[in-house]
Amino acid sequence: MATLPSLAHNYAQLQKQIEEISQQTPYPSPTLVCVSKTANLQQMEQLYQLGVRHFAENRPQIFMDKYRSFHHSDIIWHYIGSLQRRPVKDIINQVNYFHALDRLSLAQEIQKRAEKPINCFVQINISGEESKSGLAKEEVEEFLIKLQEFDKIKPIGLMTMAPKGASKASCFTIFDSLRHLRDQLQTTTSNPQLTELSMGMSGDFIPAIQAGSTFLRIGSAFFAE
Ligand SMILES: *Cc1c(COP(=O)(O)O)cnc(C)c1O
């Protein structure tokens, strides 16, 4: 388990790298989200003290436990895992950003349970890998049009994951096509608020920044010893 010196070192290193790469692109610097799913509360507290405010979890029960025990009013919570309908009611009103909207039945459940509009990323399976969840590129336009009926769903962008072990070049191609898709959907679905791109993890955040990511979801690079 990473200790305070390594957490501080990793965080500083990440910030520096993100800034450096970002400066070589025409895009603004993305928001760094700490994926704390493998971390304990003490490590999260240490990261909070270092200045981290964005935390992401991917299991409903662990999210709820951490949400209850981590007492800072200015934490920005992200939920990044695939979600069944049943736990939606337990978590959706505590989440600031939901990154895994991938089907209409889930949108219906969020609509039913949310007390305010929820910032949602539509998850896309750009690479077409069978093991990955998310909509196919071709399905997104119709999906976004259907979402217009749901006043508790605020689609703010697209999310994707590159296949494990993909080269930097093929990650870039995947992330770049997600950006193109977002730009195209802003006009075809008259969704001007579809501005965000949730892409880039520990192994592929460099090509993600180069392709215009606005939210990086980074876990293991924070917690390496
Ligand atoms: C775990 C996870 C991450 C972070 O992955 P790392 O490789 O540890 O940075 C990002 N996104 C999703 C959806 C995850 O489940």
C-alpha cells in the first residue's frame, strides 16, 4: 500500500506530466480524477490534504461506505463502474458525475430516482471489443435524442476505455475518434452542452490528453509504491 511520500510523489509527477503534455496540444488541461477504488480512507485523506478533490469509485457499496466516512463537503464524486438498476437509488443523488450511462433502462431508473439533473457521460465502445460495455458509435445519436425526454439526465459528454494492452498509437486513434464523435453529435443532436470527454487511465493518459480528454480517470499511477 502506497504511503504518504509515494502518494505525494505520484500526484506531483502526474500533475507535472499532464501539464507538460497538455501544453503541446491545442486543448485546455484536463481534470485529473483519482480512481480510489483500490485505496483506503487513510490514503484518500492524505490525497485530500495534498489537494485532490475529484474521487471516483466503481462499486455501489464501497462508494456508499466511502461517501459516508469521508467527511469533506467539497469532494467531487465520480461514479465510473457499470451499474445495475437496483443500486441506482442508493448512489445517484450523491454522485456529481456519472460516467457509465450505457442503456435506456438505466436512464429510466436514474430519471425515476434522481432529485436533480445528473451530469452523465454516455459510455461508448469505440473499439467494438465484445467484452466492453457501452454503445456502438452508430447507436449514440438515437440514444441522445431519446435522452431528451429525461429531465434528470444531463448528458455532458462521452466516455470510453481503450482495449487493454493497446499501443499508444491505437489508443490515440480511439480517443481521437471519440472526440470527432462528440463534435459531430453536438450538431446532429443539438446538444451544445455535450462538451466533455472522459478518457485516459494510468496506462494511456498521454494519448488521451493528446486527443483532447477533459477528464482523466487515473487509479494505479496514484498508488504505485
Ligand atoms: C479502474 C478504472 C480506471 C483506472 O484505471 P487505472 O489503470 O488504475 O488508472 C479508470 N476507469 C475505469 C472505468 C476503471 O474501472
